Amino acid sequence: MKFEEFLMQREELNQKRLELEAEVAHLQEVLENEQKLNTVLHRVLHESIVCHSCLSSSSSSVSSQVQILIGEIAKVEEEIIYLERKVDEIKLNLHHERKYKKECQQLQWEQKLQRQQRREEGSHGLIEQSPNMEIINQIPINERNTSLQLVAEAKSLHYKKISDNEADENTDKFPQQYQIQGFRNEETYRGAPNKLSEQLIKILVSIFKKLIVPQAHLECEATTAPKLNISCIRSKSFMPKHLTSSRAPIIFQGTQIQDPYSILPDGDIGPYKKFIQLTRSTLDLNRIVLCLPSIEKLRFLIHKLTVVELHFLSYKQRLPFWINIYNASIMNAFLQHGLPTSPGKLLKLLNRAAFNVGGIVLNALAIEHFILRCSSDVKNGTVDEKEAELRHTYGLGYPEPNITFALCRGSFSSPALRVYTADNVINELERAKVEFLEASICITSKKKIVIPKLLEWHMLDFADDIESLIEWIYSQLPRSTSLKRSMMEWLSSDNRTSLSKMVEIKPYNAEFRYLLSNY
């Protein structure tokens, strides 16, 4: 019995061994197939194209579905390589086109300079308009809802070419000293538009400061001094119509401004308290005789503006240039057309506030919405062809939100007027933003936060809604300011309701006023 049992156990062991060997052989075959499949898939992943010979040699180990998939991948690889070659060809052609276009522009610019030099030599330096200057007849512009919200559509903006007669007429009006200086410095101003824009602001500020007298003098002379229309300061006649005497200059001592935006008389408004406030009541227009030398220099600078070259300016050069030109155009319009008496007339004045910049006449609204800002039409993709051309030629490329605190319309709700430079424009805009926020925002005794209408109009440049705007304001204020501390207490109070209900919007005041720093 024991021997039989031993034989049976031995047979069972042999049977199990055979089964295990068969299973090992099967697994070995599976492993080899998987390794072959892995090799094929590795080629698919790491080689550019899977050759047909590779597929046929591995057909015994690769399923038909995998073979079909690999074949499709090979076709896709071939298509990708073909498209990449096409893209490279297109890029190369585009590079050649840009190079050719740049060479053509450079050639045109050199020819323009040569014509200008020949014209100057033939006319003893009198500056004329380029005969081949492109004329754009008319570009309709819409004043954004954020701009005073007075009308839905502003007047049309005109581009115009200055005629030769006008150029001769304007040049004849310059004193000889400015004409001689102009001959020497024309190339300087053409190559340094930023310097020219800064000088425009400074000379305009100096003119307005000469018109300011202390309040005591205004009250004393109110009954005796004849009234003078400021519109007499035209390009054709700067002499006052009714000039009774030439008084000696009176030095104006600027008083501290406790509450420039009428929000909280006892609050700390920051650096704004050191600015000079120029209002309708502080102007003595009979003092215009004191400004005649400055006005002649202003006309000289405006004339030089017609020949500036902007195509080669960088972003940090264009940004301060256009801010200064915008502010200067409005100040010059006040001198030419007088002070507006209503918000509607202010908007009309903005349409008339224009400068000839490099041969193209642009008004303040066009500068703001076509060059400095991104209009709603651009965001919606419906841009007029001429507007697009203007943006391409003169625009910034991308908007700068902080220009809200730099563009001064000469109204009570406008930020202070400053000169912006190419060397430090980003820091200057940051400073203008912080100082405007300090002076125009406050927490009232009723625990409400007062925000200027100007900031609400341009809210989407900084935040998504009024609540996030408040958070943005808080984040922009320096820690050392009292407004920052007040907002911290206000935001952390437990008994306040939703932020939107605790906000008071200060209406826009379009009455004439400039806040001037000491330049």
C-alpha cells in the first residue's frame, strides 16, 4: 500500500511540474509579445515616423487594432512635419516682408528729411508742411460713458493738413529771436518730443500762475478793473482788447488747501495740501500783458510740435508724451476759447482742444480714447479702420490704468496737474495715484466711505465691482497714512452692512479749477 501511494504522489508531482512548465512557457511567450509591443510603442513615441517595415516585422506580435492605431499615428506625424515646414516657410516670408517694409519706411523717412532740408534752405528756415502728408478726412469718435456722462456721442475729430499759407502766416508771427532759435533747434525738438511736451506744460503753468493774484487784490480791484475776455489769447491776436494799465507783477503765495474735493474739512489730504489752487475767482485776466513773452514762447513750442517724430519712441517715452500733450491741449484751449460755464460746454471745449502733432491734428478726446485708453469698440472687436490706423501709428500698444490719475481736464474733480517724464513715468503715475486717493477719499462720521465719481467711471480698470474697488483702494494706500488706518477700522467693524450700501459717490464737479505743484 505504501509503495502504491508513493507512486501516485510521484505521478502527481510530475503532473504539477508539467503544468508549471507549460504555464511558464506560456508566460514566457506572453512576455516576449509584450516586449515586442513595447519596442514598437517606444518607437512610436520617440521616433519621428514609424516605418512600414517595422510594422510588418512586428505584425505577428501586434494586434490588428494596435497596428491600425500605429498607422494612424504615423500619418499624423507626417502631417505634423509637413505643417511645421509650412509654418517655417511662412515665418521666413513674414520676416522678409517686415524687413522690406522697414527698409521702405526708413527710405521714406530719409527722403522726407531731405525734402525738409531743401525746403528750409530755400525759404531761409521757414517750416512748411510736408506735401505728401497723408490726410485723413474725418474720424468719428464717441465719448465714453465714463467721460462726464453728458452726451452719448462727441463731435467728430478732424485730421487736417496745414496749408503752406498758414505755415508762412504762423511763422511770420514769431519774433525774430524765436525764428533764429527755431532754425537751430528744430532737429532737437524732432528728436526729443518728450522734452518738448514737458516744456509745453511748464510754460502753460507759468502763464496761468502769472494770471493769479491774492484774493485781497481781487476784492480790491473788482469794482475798478475792466473785465477781459480770456478768449482774446488767440493765435492771431494775443493782445488784450481792453488794457488800461501795465501793473507790476504780484507774487502769488499759494495757500494750503484743506479739502480740495470737499469731502472732509478736518481730514489729512496728504501732499495735496501743498498745491496751489487756481480757480475762476483767482484769475485776473487784465494781467495778460505780463504773459506776452511766455505766450510767444508757447506759440513757438506749439509750432515745433508739428514736426516731432514719434515712430521710434518706446512705450515709456510715448506714455508721458501723450499725457503731457493731453493736459497741455486743454490748458491751451482755456486760453484760446475761455473758461466753460457748464459741463456740456466743457465737453465741447475738449473737442476744440487740439494740437498738430507731427502733421496730424488731434483733439483731447481722441488722445484719451484712441491713444491712451482702450475704448469699448476695441474690446468688442468693432474698430474703425482709421481709428485702428491711428492706434497703430501713435498708440501705446497696451493701456496704463494709472493714467486716470494723470489726465487733468481742469475741473474741480480732476487730479492735480503734473509734468511727466520718460525717465520716471511709472513712479510718477504711482505717486499721482496714491496722492489722489488720499485727497479724494474719506470715511465720514456716518461710517460711509466717499469715493469720487471719476474713480467709479473707471472702476473696471482696477476692480470688478464696487466692493472689490474698495479693497483695491485699501491695498494701494501706504501704511503710514491716516486714511489707511481709518479704512482698516472701517473694514474690520462688526456692525457694518454690505460694502456697497456703505459707499457714497461724490458727484463730478466740472467747474474750472487747477491744482498746481511748484515746478
